[in-house]
Amino acid sequence: MMARRKISLGELAEKIDITPANLSILKTGKAKAIRFSTLEAICKILDCQPGDILEYKDDEG
């Protein structure tokens, strides 16, 4: 989604007021949770829906 919108990780991090390191953790799927306010900010900047950037994976598979 970031590539489609031509926005870098650093630029997005600045716009949503989060550190690039924390945004990288979200991007790589290593985060255990995300605040709804952060998700909302990401979706607003990228003009997308949560389902466009989130994926469910079963831990037991």
C-alpha cells in the first residue's frame, strides 16, 4: 500500500507521529498489537481500509 501511494516508511512515520522503528515493526508483522488510533492514522494517510493492510494468521498453523 505504501508503494502504491508512493510514500516512504520515514515519511509515513512522520505523518502519523510514530517512530520509524515502531512503524517498521508493524510493517514486518512482528508487532503483537496496534492501537486503533495508529491504525486509523495509517488508513487516513494511505487512503485505505484496515483490511487493505492487515492480514490474519493463525498461530497454530
